[in-house]
Amino acid sequence: MAANERYDVVVAGAGNAALCAAMAAADEGASVLVLERAPEYLRGGNSFFTGGLFRFAYDGIEEILGIIPEIGEEERDTIDVGRYTQAQFYDDLMRVTEGLSDPELAQALVSQSYPAMKWMQQQGVRWILAYGRQAFRHEGKLRFWGGLIVEAVGAGKGLTDQEFEILERKGVPVLYGTKAHSLNTDNRGGITGLTVRDANGFRDIDTNSVVLACGGFESNTEMRTRYLGPGWELAKVRGTQFNTGDGIRMALDIGAQSYGHWSGCHAVAWDMNAPAFGDRNIADLFQKHSYPFGLIVNVEGKRFVDEGADLRNYTYAKYGKEILAQSQRVAFQLFDQKTKHLLRDEYFIPQASLVESNTIEGLADGLGIDVESLSQTVAEYNAAVQPGDYNPTALDGKRTEGIDPPKSNWALTLDEPPYMGYAVTCGITFTFGGLKINAQTQVIDTEDAPIPGLYAAGELTGGLFYNNYPGGSGLMAGAVFGKIAGEQAGQYARK
């Protein structure tokens, strides 16, 4: 590409939010360029490393058939997808963020979630029901639970590969190994272009409409420690090494307003021996998310969270932080044979840090846990388990009494060997602080006015997630606000 070549819209980033923005802008008739900092073989941002699950509001099986028409009548008779209303989605979002989610952004996410899924399907993204992650057999049917039932074919890799193929069909070029460096503005503060850097150095690209969708700062050790706090420099990063906060910095440099939970992030239980950044072959299988069906202890053999506080979809994104606060930044998930059949596929990969034993003492010794303390913890827990009906698809109220922390649901005794113990640490997914946008995805400046021509979507925006998030709402937010950003940027550039 020649220096100073002009495009109507330039999208910085190449994950789900960015690719949706590019698709939408192209549909507005705009000439679009996508900048991907990574080389082509490492493309796809954090989205590549996800399970590809999307949370959206839907009214029963008919709307699911609207995005997965391949589901036949015979299959329909064996499943129960329930329904997940906009009110439920909004309530879940507000509940897990402790009421802090920006109402305007939250309402946009919820109300546009199903239309965005339908739009993606019409663009060519294919979906399947998430049988392996979000359904258990109960009372003769596979019942989906937790408002999260659909994933992209091929998970995160499949999602991004499909989106890149769609852009190729639309004739949208992607510049790999090209990093957005800074935004250029005119004397009224409007976008006139941006400076990029590739193997040949710096150059300018002219445009009056930029969509920033290049991720948060979770892969920037300095920013992570500065904003999240001491110890976070030692966390493992679940995804791409390229999300170092550059899009946020560029916008702040021209007067954008910072917003959201800058000391908060999405962080999960992640295999203790996983590499420092995401592995593109293992992808999200280093996560360990079946803890509601077992116990979590630290190296002292003590429990420190309520494993059954809520459905896994509403606790996993905050429990990584709790693990980071433990001695040696490690914890152990313990299971017996009663719940082995409920464990997700990620527990059975060869790379899992697993110890098995026929005794609790042997399990403790193999994992490096205080033997006497763990034996006491398990004995006290077993004695505290109350009777009740066990149902892994719902908050069953089968709980403990008389111990702290309690286990509020799915409390089964741990007493059927052989026992299995998995060593986990904290894996950070993405950061919650970023740029302030409105529901039209315009980036807002420090005087509360939109910056002309600047839009943002995805993990570098703030205000939606605080402390925690409902599983699957990150990819959904990327699609909803990416689509809006592309439409708005395309319309703005074409005026």
C-alpha cells in the first residue's frame, strides 16, 4: 500500500469486535482497511482463544432455530433450551457487576444481542448448540442452563476464521504485522488519519473515521501492575500477547475520557503449568471451570471461596483474582468419582496438571498441600453436607451448614475414590477499564463530547463490566458494539 493512501474507515484490531466492525462498515458502502498488529499466523486477537460462546436474549426454541436452522425435529425432542429474556440478561449483568454497569451500554447490549446474532448468521457465521459446555442430562432431557447455550462452529478459532473469510469475500484488506501507533486530528479535534508502524517503519494512513478495537492492557505487565495492583505482574495471560493497551493510550493522548473499572479484570482458574501467554493449539482448554462440583483449596489445605455460590457462568471470571491472592498464587480443585462425569473436556487433556490418589492424604502429598490440614478440611466439609436433591443444571440449594465459607449449591461429600486434584493459578483474560463510549460507540472526550470520527468497541471500552461478568457477554458485546461502530463509522465517513 502506498503511503498516505486513503480509506473511508480504518479498523485497528482483528478480533471479533474489530472484524464485526469491518463487516458492518463495508456493508455501508465504505472502503475499509483492517490493521492487525500480529503476523497472519497469530491473527484473531483474544477471540481466537475463546470457547466461542455468546450470551444473548432469546424467546425459546423458535428464536434458536432462527440462527441454527439445522436443528431437526428429532433433536428438538431431546433438548430443553428454555428461554432467556432481555430482562433476565439485564438483571444478570447488573447483579454480577454489583449494579455498576453503565445502564445505557447495558441496555444496548441486551436489546441488540439477538439481532446481532441474527446479523452474524446472515453474514455467514455458523452456530451450534453448546452441548459440551452448557448442558447436562436431567429428567430425561439435555437441559441447557445459565443463559448461555450457543457457540460458534470451531470455537474461537472457527469464529475468527469465518469472520476473516467474510471480509475476504467483501474485498476488505487486512494489513498484518502493522501496528496502529497514534491518531492524527485536525484543529477541531476530529480524526484525519493515523500513524502506523510495520517492518519498514512509520507511515500515515488518511481517513476521517477510525474504529479502535484492539483489546485491553492485560498483556502489558507494567499497566497490569499499575492499574490492577501488586502481584498482577505474575499472572498468566490466557490470550494474545499483543493486547498491550495501545488503542487506549492513543485515544487518551488526543483527549479521550477514561472510564470503567480500571482496577478490575476478567480472570479465571487456569492450569498452573500453562505458558505465560495463550497456546494456540490448546486455546481455552487450560481453563478449569467445573469447580462447582468439587472443592477448591489452597496450599494450606483451606477452602477460601464458596464453590457453589452461583452457576459457574456467574463466578468463574472473578475467582481467578481469589486464586492470585493465595500463597504461591496457586489453588487446587478436588473431585471424586461421583462428579467425574460432570467435568468439562478441559479436565481430560494430557497437559492438565493432575494428581490422582485413592486417599485424601495421598492426594495432598502429590499436590504439595498440607496433608493434615486438607484431611481436616475434607472431614469438616463432608460432615457439613446437608441432604437434598442434586441438580447440576440449576441452583439446587443442596448446601453445607456450619462451615465457612459455605458451599451453597451442589454440595456432595468428597468420599468416593479415586480422587482427582488439579493445580490451577490465575489466568487473566481481559481488563475492564478503558475508553468511554456512548451507545453509538462514539469515543467521548474529557468534556463529555464525542470525538468526531472516532469509535471504539470490544475490550478497550470501559463501563460495561465491573468486578465480574456473565459468561459469554464479552464476545456478545464485541459483536453488538463492533457492528454499531462499523455502521456509524461507515455512515460518518460517507457523509
